[in-house]
Amino acid sequence: MARSGQPISEAAPLSGRLPTFLGNPGPSAFHRLNPLTKLVLATVTAVAAVVLGGIVGPAVLLLIAVAIPAAGAGVLGRLLRTSLLLSLPIAISALLVNLFFFPGGRDVLFQIGPITATREGLVFALEILARILAISGGITLFYLTTSPQALVTDLERRGVSPRLAFVASASVQTVPAMVERASTIVAAQRARGLDTEGGVVRRLRGLVPIVAPVIMGSIAEVEERSMALEARGFTRPGRRTLLWAPADTPVQRLARWLLIFCLAGLIVARSAGVLGPLP
């Protein structure tokens, strides 16, 4: 607060009185990018991986748009663990289904009883895996380097409805919140004597007293959050006054539009047959 007689312009800046979760710069240059820039990069990476197809296109995207920025941001190890964990179930199912049941496959690699693995199925499965890794890598990089509060604030500053901004924030925070709640409930149930280790049947039996508290806790949290938002005038009409907003630059705005135009051009080129299939 300014001292008596001190001009307002000489008072402490507003950013010095903000809460710690607002205006806190990220540890790297990629962290400090505007949330919309990182969101556009993740979206373009995911869509371009599907449009390009093949193995080379998604692999190049994975290297340039995911691995290199993640290494510069210092989150490459976490990104690899998280993206592999998210994509592993889908990747395994896609690999098995296409390897053994690919229609029209003639080049037989090996055979297990009546089931035949073909080279065409293996190639198509690798293409699917490359797309899945590029998509999960782009989304994970955005999640690891973007604060949900910064994303919501930036969307509201650009005129997005507070409800839509809240939905975007809740979507980003849902999975980590449920994982944290499940870990807390597992620890509490173990303290009460619940056996969650051992064979498959015993583990499945131990899921019942864990799943119900997780679901009920999620419902209770949604109700509490709704009441808190209503008490703070979340549904009132008109735009809200923001104390802080993430920094944005003309270079980032230009980069976002270039990414969008490049993606649109890629889609048009593939639809018109100008860009042939990549290996």
C-alpha cells in the first residue's frame, strides 16, 4: 500500500500483491509461452499426425513438436512416462488386432495355430502407434507445461464464456484429481486393514471399497465447487475484471496463425491428392 502523500504511480506494482499462483513465471521459456500458443501447438500436432499418416510424418512431428520442446522445458522424462502410460493400452490392442487380423494381408510373418501375422498388418500397426505417440505426446506436453489457472484466465480475456473456460480447466484437472483422491483412499483403506496386494482375484475384490469412495468423492467435490462458484457470482452476466493475464507477444500471435494456416494447407493438399502417402 502507498504511504500517505505518496503518488499512486510510485506505489508497489499490482503484481507484487497477487497470489502466488498468479503471475508466477515458468521455469523455462516454453513454460512461459502463452497458454493459447501451447494449445494450438498441441492441437496442430495431433491433427497433423492423423492427416500425414505413415510412420515418418508422425515421427518427425514427435521429434520437432514434442521431444525437442520437452527437453528444453526439462519435462522430457515425465512426458515419456506419462504419454507411454496413457497410450500403452490402446497401442497394445492396436498392435495385436492389426498384426493378426489385418484384412487382405498376404505376406505371412509367422503363424500361431489358426492365427496368422502378416507384414501388411505389422506396417499398419506401426503407423497407428506412431500417430498415437504423436497425439499423446503433444497433449501431455501441453498438460505438463500449462497451468489450468493461466489457461482459464487467458480464455476469459479473449472473450470466451466463463462456463466454457471452466469446462476446459476442469477437463485438464479431472484425471490428476481423481488419481490423487484414489491414492488417498487406498492409503486410508490399507490403514483400516484392506488387502490390496496379492493375486488377481484379491486385487479385484479390493477395488470395490475403493471405487465407490472415489466416485462419491468426485460427486461431492463437484457440488462443493458449484456452490463456491455460485457464491462468487460465477453466473452473473457481463465480462469479469481480471487482475492478471498471461503475457502474449506479436511473435506468438503470428506463430499461431502460421501453424493454423499450415495445417489447413496440409489438409487441403491431402484431400486434393497433391501430397501423396508418406512412408
